[in-house]
Amino acid sequence: MEAARLAYFGLYALQHRGQESAGIATGDGHEVRLHNDLGLVAQVFSEDIIHSLTGHVGLGHVRYSTTGTNSLANVQPMTGEHRGVPFALAHNGNLVNALVLRERLEARGHIFTSTSDTQVIVNQITDSSADTLEEAIAETIPLMQGAYSLGIITPDRLIAVRDPHGVRPLCIGRLDDDGWVVASESCALNVINARFVREVQPGEIVTLNGDGLESRQVVEPHRKACCIFEFIYFARPDSDIYGKNIYASRMRMGNMLALQAPADADLVIPVPETGIPHAIGFAQNSHIPFGEGFIKNRYIHRTFIQPEQRMRDLGVRMKLTPLREALAGKRVVVVDDSIVRGTTTRPELELLRDAGVREIHLRISCPPIRYPCFYGIDTSAGRKELIAARMSVPEIRDFLGADSLEYLNLPNLYKAVGLPRGNFCTACFDNKYPIPIPEQVKATKFELEEQKKG
């Protein structure tokens, strides 16, 4: 099967990681072809487009914006050239020193057509005088600060790169016909019938071609800092990260939450769909029946990763419908994975009150999110939007309209995931950023964008 089609199916499995744009690049041994556009995977690609992307090497990407606006200029993959060799690059993560690198490159004559940090990476590689693309990437890695899992293709090979902290996931798979696959999550391997081989190690460059796999440890791994939010919410439940299954980890979060913060209730219901395994785990340990309280319209996008507040506000009632017959007169435990702004949780609880729920006991499977993420999850443009940064837990409870509210504490979250606490970035909870954040970036997560607007 041609590479473009495999990439297309893989992107379907990863659609949850970004819904603003999609793109696929292919290499046929001579050149790199590219098609990308704004929209979902199904909207961006047709059979004719897939057919036109000939080649045995492919690279796909889905995006939601963390640095740079949602515009066509920022759609990935992005292309460049190093010593006459064309390449396409896709990036998952966020550079915290993108503005500094961009200004240096502009001073050297580089032209930027986007506001994304991805083009900073592309231009930094093209700026290198190294003999090979891999050597140019190796020169670039020490210059970049932040989170980056990269996929790069040339006309004849695939290159995978992971930052020295391993903030974002990246894994390697093997196809039956001796082909190789790299994906952000292992769930994408299942769709194309590839078997999991291993994760790309922090600080590693992996080159995959007809001769097999070649590994190069460019930077010694720093303290592992995998984003713990991948386990709580972001990754798909059927993925594995660091050898731990996401679904099982989320069930254990619910188990721990029931032990830490029990409630006297008639029914445990999830906020679908990401809250389902958490709620099942809570029901198991609390011995309160698990049930459905909401019916979800599966054709509505995830509200969390929509960058505009008006879309989140509109999305709640479009997305969820309460089951009045199952809820009326009941005391319910509502289990959700997280509360970021509170702007979706409050109308969700209002829907339950309207359906006749007598008591609402809200249980959240992570600690309060009090600090913004600078490494590739759009939790907020600043602390002012994070409800837990502005309110105490009792104040949040009253604002949301719950009868009680409890969050899973950090020690129990570690226990649920089952990996040492030193493996994770938990900065959104405790303000302990594993990669230093420049003060100018702390001022606004969108510093690069704001500078260009000014």
C-alpha cells in the first residue's frame, strides 16, 4: 500500500490530537510532494489527492495551534531544503525559545511566511552547513528549548526526533512488508496493522530507510518529563506510553479518586467520552452503580482544543444531551478528567440540574490546573483563564453549581499511572517546569504571534 494511504489512515487514528488542519507529504525517491489544508482529515483529502501523492515514504500531521494562529500559512507538514535535498517536517510540541531563534535566523537572511515555531525548526535545519540532513538536525537539537517530537521525510527516508526530556510521545512500529512507521501514539499503529517496536528515546535521532533502522543519541537524555496530561486526557485510551496503557491508567485514577474522595450517591456518571474510564474506576471502588448520564453527539469536535471561547460555549449544548429518565431525582457522582477554565463544566452541570438531578458530587481525576502549559497543550493563554488559579476549591464548587467537589491529589495520580514521579512534567499543577521558561514567554504563551502582530 502506498505511503500516502497509510499516512491517511494513521491520521484518522490521531484526529483527536488536532482538528484545525491536516497534511501529508510523500517522497518517491526523487522529490517530495505535499498537500495540506485547513480542516479535518476527511475534509482535506479526497481519493484523487491521495492518489496524486505518490511515493514510498510518507509523513502526515494534524494540528491544533499553540504557537501561531490557525491559518493556512501555519499548516503542517512544512517543507525545506538542505544542501539540495528537499525535506518535509511535522512537529508536535512547543519551543519556548522560538522567538530568539527566529530573530537570529531573520538576521541571517531567512524569510518566514508563517508564525509557527515549526518553520523556525525548518529554517534552523536549512541554515546548517553540515554535510547531511541528519548532521544538520543534530546541530539543531541543542539550539532548541522546549518540547518537540519531529517527523521528517526526504525523497527516500524517514527521520524521527524526540527532545531530550521526552515531553511528547513518539513511537516506532514495523509493517509486515518490512516497512517502518513512526507515530505520536501507538493507537495509530493498530489502524495500519503495524506492530509496536519501541519508543523513540529522549534526545535520539532515528533514521528509517530501505537498509533498516539507524539510531543516534545526539543529546544525553535529561530528566524524563513526559506530559502527565497525556495520561489524564490527551492521548487516546487505546495507546500505550512508557509501557503503560492509557485506558488502564485512567481507570486506576478513578479507583484512587473513589478511595480518596468518596461520595454518598445513587449513580456514577462520566462526562463523555474522556471521563468514561475514570468513572468506571470510581464506580468499581465506590460500589455505586455506573450509568450513562449524557448522550454525546459524536459529530461535534472536542471543545477543549478549540482555540476560541465562543466555540467552547456553543459546543457544550450541541455536544451533550442529559438522559432525564435515568437522572431525575438521583444523587449523582459526575466524574471528569480535568477542569481547565470551567466554562464547559458549568453548563454541563446546569444540564444535569435541568434534568432533575437532586445532588451533584463532582470528582476530577487530576489536581487543580493552576499554571499554563508551555510545551504544546493549549490549556490557556495565561493564568487568568485558569479557574483554579483564580479560585479556591470551595469557590470553584460554588461557581460550577456542584454540591461537592474533589480533585485527585498528585501522589495518587502518580500511583494510578504506575511510573516514578521523576518521569513526568506536572508543571500545570505545581509550577515546576522541567525546561526553563523565558520571562518574555511567560508574559504570553503566544509571544511569537503577538510580536509579529505588533
